[in-house]
Amino acid sequence: MTRERLRIMPLAELATLARSNGLEPADDLGAEELIELLLEGYQEMRQEREEGNNPSVRVEEAKFEAGEEEPPAAGAGAENLSIPQRYNETRVVLMARDPHWAYAYWDVEDAQAARTRRDSGFEQLVLRVQDLQPASSFDIPIQWSDSSWYIYLPNQDADYVLELGYLASGRFRLLARSNQVRTPREGISGEAPEESESLFLGGSPEAFAGPSSAMSSEAIPQRILSAMRE
Amino acid sequence: MIRGYLALVLHSHLPFVRHPEAERFLEENWLYEAITETYLPLLAVFERLERDGVPFRLTLSVSPSLAEMLGDPLLQSRYLSHLERLQELAEREVNRTWGDARLSGLARMYLERFRACREAYEGKYQRNLLAALAGLEQRGHLELITSCASHSFLPTLSLVPHAVRSQVAVAVRSHIRHFGGYPRGFWLPECGYYPGVEEFLREQDLHYTFLETHGLLYADRRPRYGVYAPVACPNKVAVFGRDPDSARAVWSSEEGYPGDPVYREFYRDIGFELPLEDLGPFLYDGGLRAHTGIKYWAITAAEGDKAPYQREAALKKCEEHAEQFVRDRLHQAERLRPHMDRPPLIVCPYDAELFGHWWFEGPEWIEALLRRLARSAEKLRMVTASDYLEAHSELQVLQPCFSSWGNKGYAEVWLESSNDWIYRHLHKQAERMQDLARRFPNEKGLRRRALNQAFRELLLAQASDWAFIMKTGTTVPYAVKRTREHIHNFTRIFETVMENEIEQEWLLGLEARNNIFPEIDYRLFGKAST
């Protein structure tokens, strides 16, 4: 948003825009002051966004710098494109995000939701997080109005499944089970490389001497790693 | 004696943006700017090297959505109109800066550049940059590889294997159509890897891909040579890991080369600096400002006034930076060599648009780099992944780790509060597409066209760019609109096909507008290979 674009906006709209961007303008600010506040706010927001981004993301972001965005009123066209709010099916999906966080979304089909609510012992809708190895689990209470959640998964490189269900008369009743997700590793594996586990991709294996026996295979990765860090 | 290998890998990509319904469309500029600032300058570099007999060899991935746009007649002619407007603007700038010793030379430089672009694009290339790239591959300078059909971030689609499969299968077909040859390698968008994605690469006879550093380092076993030799997934697909040192040197805007004070400042564009009346031909509807590519200032210091850009000083700096890069890589190779039974391979993948668009002098840096590498070829040899695999086919087998080159190395850029709402739809749509393909195994006529268009809309919705933009915040309303539009279109086709009430007129309009992958065949959806 540029200065001149802000200048053609009525005062009330400027104040609304400032508030919608999390700024707290004093009531007696004039248009020019509001514009200054907004421009500073935009600059700060941009810097904040960029600080969290690594170089690859920053460079890629620059690809999408084209120009001024349309004023808010004109950009509202997207609302006319109706898309389903939900698909009315009982389902829970788990998506790995990093070594400790996953995203889950779910839905409960209307008739099933009605039956569940009528269950006389119904206490609480929950997500049960199943750590598959070693088997353990914990519950996250959720509301009917929830449909997605970020879930902390304690272990990296571990398999998880999510169960959507509810507690009734002290027991867990399953509504749906998610796909299985393995959390990514967050560090170097303790497993040493094995000599036997190499593979020839085409070509002739005789052409290669193979790993030198003088080197301890155990030690090489660390040396390579420290060479990388130098 | 060879001390090491160096693989330079450029990944070029832009999402499919094509709006025939509007006379001019701001986001189409992403493509036009990239052609002017990156693709044409890189082609010019390659041709100068070829003319001078300098041997060079690198890998270029061209995303299918970019290739489709480069080959699209409407966008081609619009690019020329765009250049005409730029040229007109640059002529006005030459007049406006007349007598201003600091800026007038730069204004003339831009005018010259736009003229040269126009001549090259219209004359030499006959608007067809794809053929120029194919020619460079045939003459042995480039190895062209492909990427996901619509650049989807595959870890978020792993739930629906057919969705991943079709991203790869459509890409390979598009690549063959545009370039003639079969791609041997595959660029995983954003280096987005999850264990198992290699199955889909192998199905399409793709031999290798590239991963972020920790994708290899955090594999289930320690990689014997770190990232300095590729490894093989258990299914034999080879995986090359990114070298962190050379990445930092070029990517980082603070410690990397592009942040040097003499280089051109990206954010100071006359499109945002001049009074509206000076931008006449370049303003968008209602006087919206846009980047013009005409930028007069050097990066200078973080604080204080910017100094005018000095082209000669910047080009001299490019030479220095290229020399430093080669020196550092040689040093790196020498450090690594004693620990390895083969020369280390240093893999340097970059977004192609980094060069020229973000880092204005990037193409000249690449030229200086390639010339230097050619001179030191007996020490540091430029190779492509295929060249390396031909020379060194024994690879350690391990299972790489879920990874990407986004923030913190996993999926958080593409899966966070701003964009997580899309996945419910993307997964459901892919399942629905699968239902359609099963239910209508061999349709003809209008229904077939509807099913094909559903496939296109599905792919377009899966472009990782939309989620990326929602997160990074550059042009969010457009990204949201595009996502909603493709979900809407897909759903509407799905419902009308199921109810046997296809809306012919609307469908044909959609076909004409979202015309990516003209030869797409919905029967491919879910097929392992053909």
C-alpha cells in the first residue's frame, strides 16, 4: 500500500485499516498521521516477516514482488467463489510438519455427530495421540467447533497415529483413525554407515577401488562433518 | 589431478499465471520480469561462452508450469507488449534524467537492455526460449531436468499417493513435449522430500534428485561422505545433498555476495519512487504502481542515503566474487579429499530467478564463474548429476530424512496458520479425482474434456506457491483467490459430472483460460506408468 493510495481513502477507512493491522491509533489522529502510522506499520511488519525467513525463502519471496496490491474493496472478488466449507464425513488426517509438530484436521459427519451428542454417557470429544513405539498415548480435549489443531509430538523419528473419538462413561469411543505419520529426524543418526550397504548404479563396479580399508568408516562422517563446519 | 567436482544446479520456476480475461494483469509481471532479468540474460551468458569456445556444463530444471507459460502464444505476445511499455518508459527516463550525471547513464543502460531483450526475444529466439534451452542441452552445455507439474510441495500430498504420482507423471510428459528429450533428474520443489517419494520418481524412470543438506545428514544411517557424495535410496534413486557453504555464499543477503554495497538495490524501483505522472505507460488500472525493473541505486549501507548504482564497479565485484567462490570451493575440495576415496562433489543448487531478478548482477557472476571454472577444470570439474553417476556409480544406500530448504528445514513454511486450511480441500479433491478416474475409465467427448479440465484445476490448486505467498505475505489476496478459484472449479466439475449435468459453455471458457497442459489425460490419474 503506497502513500498516495492511502491518501484517497476516507479518514474512517484509514482508521479501520490501521486497527485491522493490529495498530492502535489514538482517536484524534488526522489523515496524514494515520497514513504515517500505517506506512511505518507496514514497514515493520515486512521486516518482522523477513527476519523469520531463511535466505532461500527471502529470495523466493522476491519473485512475487510485482506491485501494489489492489485496494481492499476491489480485492473482495474471491468471496464469490464458493468452496465447500467441509465435506461432511467422519475423518481425521495427520500431517507431519517438523520433528515435533504435526497438523491435524478432522470432521464428524452430521448424523454421527448427532448420535454421539445423544450418547447418554457423552463427556468430552478428544483426540487421542498414539505413539506407536513404545506404545503410549495421551488425549487432547477438543470442542465440537474445532476442526483442526497443531499437535506436539514428543518424539522425533517416531510413528504416530491420531484417533478422533470421545469419552463416554469413562471409556474412549473411536470415531475415526488417522493415517500413520513418522516424525522427521532432528539430528544425525547413531547408525554408522556399513561397508556392505553400497550399491552400483549401472557402470562397472570393477572401475572403483571401493572405500579404503585404511580409514575407519566409523570416523569418516564426523571428519567430513567437521570439515564442513570449518 | 582432479581435486573435486562442482555441480551447479539452477531451478527455474514460476506458478501458472495467465489471465486472458483482463487486458493487463499485474501478477503476469512475475513472468515478464523473470524473462527480462533472468532467462534472457542467462541465455545471453551461455551463448557468449559458447561463442568464445568456453566449455561449461550445468543442470537446469525448468518447472512444467514455467515451460507451459514460456510456450504460450498469448503470454509471448503480452511479453512483447510489456517490453514495448518498458522501452517507452525507459525513453522517458532518458529524457527526464537528461543532464543528471548520476542517473542519465543508467537510464540509457536500461533502454539499451530493453531494446536488446526485444531484439533477442522477437528476432533470435522467435519468442521461443524453450527451443533455445533444448539447443543448449543438445550441444552438451545443459542437462535439463523437470520438477512437479504444478510445483507442489510433495510432503503435504503424501497422504494421497495418486496426487504425488500424477505431479510427477504429468511433469515428465510436459518436459518431453517442450524439450524433446526424456529427463533423467527431478527437482523436488522447495527440496521437499519425504521418505518414499522416490518410489514415484522411479516409476517414471527418473534417476536422481536433490535434497537440502540435512535430508542426507539426518538419514537413517550416517552418510559416509556427508553431502560430498550422492547416496542411493533403497530403490536406487540417487540423491544429491546441498553444500551449505556455497549456499550461504550466494543466497544470504547479509553475508553472501548479493548483499555487497556496490550491487544494485532490489527494492528501490522507480515504479514506487517517481510521481505517478512520470510513470505514464506503466501504471496499472486505476494508477496502481508496479515494479518496472528500472532501479538506480546501489545497496550502499543499511542506513542513510543510497548511492547511485555504478555498473562498472558492480561488474568488477562480480569478477572478484567469482574468483573467491572458485577459490573457496577448491579449498573445500582439498580439505575433503583426504577423507574420501573419490573426489568430493560440491552440489550448488539455486533458484534461477535469484540471478538477475533478485541479484541483478547474478548472470554476470555466473559468466565469470563459468569462465574461471573452465580454466581450472583440471582441478575442479563442472559436472551434472548424470556425469557424476557415470563416473562414480557406487553409492551408499540409506533412507534420507524428511526435509526442505524452507525455514528450519521441514514443512513449516507451507503448513502453518495462514495456509493450513487448503489441505483439507487438496486431499479431498485428489481423492475425488481418483473416484472420477475409476468411475469413468474411458470417456469421450464433453465428459472427457470435463474430466481433463478437472485434472488441470486439481494440479493448479496444488501449486506450493499459493501456500508460500499466504505465509510470506507478498500478495496474499491473489494467492487466496487462486486457491479458492481452482477448488471451486474442480468441485463444480466434479459435481456436474457426477450428476451428468456438465455446463458446456462455462467449461469451454475455463478450458480456454486455464489451458495448462493441453494434452493432459485424466486417465493418467492413478496410473503407475504408461
